[in-house]
Amino acid sequence: MDIISTIKRNLAFLPPIQKKIGSFVISNPQKAINMSISSLTSASGARSEASVVKFYKALGFSGYHEFKVTLATEIANQGQSTPDQFVTILPTDSIFIVRKKIYKSVEHVLDMNNNDLEDDILDKIITLIEQSQRIIILGYGTSSVAAYDLFVKLSRLGFDCHFTTDEHTTAIILGNPREKDILFCFSFSGETKNIVAQASLVKGKIPIICISGEENSQLAQLSDIYFPIQSFETTYRNESIVSRYVQLATIDIIFSCLAQHAGKEAEKRLLNSRKGLSFLKF
């Protein structure tokens, strides 16, 4: 599907608000692939995010993530001059070029999120963790890296955490939620079927936090606290590479703030965890 050509062909027939969005995408396709849905709403002059949803659905896309990835792929395949922050690893790239592209992508995606991070949402997440008695963490595939990192960091601070990649074990735990449990989910697309299904089990019973790139995804809609992250797909044959760096940086922020709040107690717990691990080192 040629998105730009399709938009141009149908622009005259679109409702006025969707026409604004379409015109912006046609004029700024490289900017659009790096924008969240709220950013595109604001930049295009649309009245609401719902207008953007109607726009991409009119083009045949089920989600905003799918729309952006398809647009980005189209730009790359057409050989247009893309901004440095969006790069695709090509079969002909040397090790030097691959290294440069990866580092440049990670640098840009971290800067992009640093400029747009919502501190009030981070504060709500930190407060909820501090008030919890158990944190159940979900993440599969690439997102399991971030999920495990959160598990380790919170455990070192003395929080009662659960994480496993075994869905059956997690389903058993979620089948018997406790008072002051929270569910912390990682899924960049927000459409990972097993995470959405498991979050649905406890919707309305315990608070659900999700870190995701898609605010209109099923997971984001299920969540009580949705923390948006931005990414673009630096890909080789559609294998996501850079989004996990944003997840890990967000975890580091949460961990650092929790340790800061706990003060001397955090220092003691971190020292104890290092001592507990000392027998594993020479």
C-alpha cells in the first residue's frame, strides 16, 4: 500500500479535520513517523486524538503503530532522504555503518523521549509502587528484557515482586490477586495477546500500569496508568531494535527515584543485595 499516494488521491473527499491530518502527513512524512498520536493531533491542528484514529482507520489500519511502521517502511523503500534519526539497516551495510546507525538511533530515541516524558505520570507510578505490597510484572519477547530488569531492580530495593516468562504460573497468581497488588506491564505495541488477556483477568481488581508506545492499544485502554514512550523502528526485516532502550531508561528513572525516596534504607538494602551476591564472584 502506497500511503502517501492514497492520502493524496482521497484528500479532497476527507472530512475537514481528517484533511488537515492528511495534508500534514503528506508534507511531513518524516516527522509523522516519530510522532505520538497526541503530537500528530496537535501538529496537524486536529481537534482530538479520535480524529487521528478515524484517519488511520479510514486508510485501513487497525492501530497507530501499524500506520507509522508502514509509513516509515514506505519512506525507506522509496529511497527518500530520511532524517538521521530514522535509519534502516541494509543488507549491504558494513559493520561500521551498522554500528553507527544503531548508536545514532539509540541516542536520538532517548533524546526524543527525554524531551516529552511526563513527570506527573512517573510520579503516580512511583507512588503506587511505594504503596504496594506485591508487584506482578508482565513482559514477553523483547519486552521481557525490561520486565526482568524491573524485577531485579525492585527486588534489590526490598519490594516483593513476581516475574516469570511462564504464562501458566502468572495466570495462577493473577487468578488470586491480593489487596495492594499491582500489575506492571511492558508491551511496545500494546497488542501482545497474552499480556492483554492476563491484564483483563484483573481489570478492576488491582491497579494496572503499562509502558507502551500505543495509547489506543487494547493494553493501554485496560490500564489505570498508561506511560507513553516514543520510538521509531530501526529495523532489519522488521525486527524491533531501539524501543527497549526507552523501556530500560524509564526503569532506571523509576529505580533511582525510589532509591532516592527511601534514603538510608535503600542504601542498606542495596548493600545487602551486593553482599548476597558476593559468593557468586571471585
